[in-house]
Amino acid sequence: MNSDTALHTDHYELTMVAAALRDGSADRHCVFEVFARRLPLGRRYGVVAGTGRIIEQLRNFVFDADDIAFLLDRKVVDERTADWLRDYRFRGDIDGYAEGELYFPNSPILTVSGTFAECVVLETFILSVLNHDCAIAAAAARMVTAARGRPVIEMGSRRTHEEAAVAAARAAYLAGFASTSNLAAGKRYGIPTAGTAAHAFTLLHDDEKAAFASQVNTFSKDTTLLVDTYDISQGIRNAIAVAGPDLGAVRIDSGDLSVLAQQSRNLLDELGAADTRIVVSGDLDEYSIAALAAEPVDAYGAGTAVVIGSGAPTARMVYKLVEVDGKPVVKRSENKATVGGRKTAVRRHKPTGTAVEEIVVPQGTPEPKPHDRPLQRPYVRGGEIVPDLPTLADSRELLRRNLISIPWEGLKLSQGDPAIPVTMEPGQ
């Protein structure tokens, strides 16, 4: 992690800290909440992702000597604030929805409590992680649903920032992708990696058969050969001629994938390669994957649409102050109003397990009813990370169960209302 993690923030956060230190309000106990006022256009649910990365990076959220020198040199802070930053460690509490949980408009997905100064300085960092990772996870979850059980490989590293690529791979895997092409994500998070060859490898050789033979000799017949560098039909014939009918898979990365997948399946069967799988890639998103549902495709490779959140590159999260010294505070700005008070949330279900409603209570707890499930859990207490946090595998399984629990209409790719409503109720 870079040493300047704490500088991944906005100038105005430290402006507020400096002023609060001067007027004596910096130590007032505050509660901030992260939520989305609405879902991105076309989405019926959001997916919580990135909380694990926040907790992991919180250990490194400190201002070192170089950071302080930079801030003083640019006159971002005064000496009083610089002294405070030298000793900065987050010593408050963090609670929130687990990664893999679904969220909807006004779901309080993260709650940060402590002094005003120690909480406000985390705002930009927390939002940058959640807005990115939640957008990726929601897009990826829709692709997984559209794939109907066929594996999807994340391969978007070359379409985004190098660190965003690793975070995107993690979020996509959480959402149900089978593997990633990104090796840093594989090392950092234990995600399975996959990859074979690009068109450049075929072009490097004097002919297509020579390229295929090199790959097969190196990686065995279970490899995947890219067959569309020149002519797909001839590429398939060359692939089977070199590898035999036991070739693992062929990949198609261009053209009308619906037509080409069917033609390729027919040709492979004619050549006796009935067990050779077909992998398709090339700017796939949830809509194009859904359009291929009836075609003989065995796996998908998705890249650009994953790392840009499939048209919704941000989850539109906000980080708002809702309580000061135990009293609710509210923002009344037009179209940006907030509900004061620390929220508690539960998901309400039918006896069959189908989710029907999310209940959110400001200042209090929901009236308990059968089949309610609490949505918030502790992450940090007194600045210390709580033990036994969910693993990435746990989060994948939680999301799988959550997607089964929502009404089937909520899985549609078309625009519509959120899968379940969120209701604000008085607590007890």
C-alpha cells in the first residue's frame, strides 16, 4: 500500500478539521452514515463491496512526516492541525452491511462513529472505495445472473487504472465471477487466475498452426486457443488439426458472437471435438451475455463493462453526518435532504425466505418480527479491527443467497423499481 494513503482525501476535509480544532468542536462525538439516495439508472439492487478493502487500508491511514511537510508547505493546514495529524489514528467504531449484502435507496450500509475530526477525515477515502467497488459488484452480479450458471472470467485490467483493476477483479469475484486475468488480484486476494494468448501470439508465428502448436506443446491440449485472428472456421480446423479432438476450448473475441458460436459448435462437432468448449469475449456486458443465453457458449470473458461498472461507474454513495453528541441532525437541502439519527436496519422475509422489505429505524431498533434478519455488523471497535471478519468466500456465498431471496422481478435487466422497498419506521 502506498505511504500516502491518508492523502487520498479532499483538501476540504482538512479545512474542516483545522477549523473544528480551532473552535473546539473537533472532539464532539458524531455519527456519519454512508448510503445511496437512489440506485443507478436501470438497477434494481446494489451490492455491497469494498468494506473489506476499507478495513484493510485503515491500518495504513496515517500521516507521515512527508505528508505533513507537504500539507504545511502548501498551507493546507496550520501547525495546530499538523500536530493533530501527526498523532492521527482512527479510534472510533465502524459498523455496516457485510460485503455481499444487497442494498437499496437509503440503506445505511456503513456507520462511522467517533469524534468529528477523526471521522470526517475518512470521508473521501471511504466513498472512493465504496463508490467504485459497489458499482463493479452490482454490474458483475447482473452478468453472473445473465450467464445462467456458465462461468464468467474478469479480464478488464487493460481498460482501467492499475490499482482499480485489482479492486475491480476482487469485486467481480465477490459477485460470482469464476476467475480473473489479473495476477495481482490473484496474489493479493487468492482469486483464481486464467489466461491463454492474445492475437499478437498468433501473428508472431509464420502461420496459425505454428502458434497453436507452440501453445499446446507448452500448456497441453487442455488450453484455450484463440481462433479468430484470420478466419474463424479455418482457425477451428487448424486448432483441432494441431491439438486433436481433445482440445480444451476455443475462444472467439470478435464478430456476431451469436451466429459464430452456433457455427463453431457445429464445426467442432463435425470434427469430432464435441467436448471442446466455446469461450466468447469482446465488450460483453449483462445484456449481450443475456442475448447469448440460448447459444452453445460455455464461458464468457468480460472486461470493459466490468471495470466501468457496466454504464454505472459510481454507486452514488454519500457520507453524511446524522448525529452529534447523541442528537439527530438533518440536512434540508432540496433533493439532498437526510434523515437524522443513527439507523438500524433489518431485512424482512416471508416464511419461504423471500425478501419483502427493508426496515430502517432512526434512533432505536425495529419492532422484532419473525423472519427478520439484521443487516449491520461490527467492523471496528475503539480503533481496533474486530476478529473473524467474513472472508471473500463468505461474501460470495452471502451474495448468492441474497440474490435467491429477492423476488424474481428484481433480477430483471430492464428498468424498474428496486427489488424491495425500504421503509423508515419509528423505533422502540
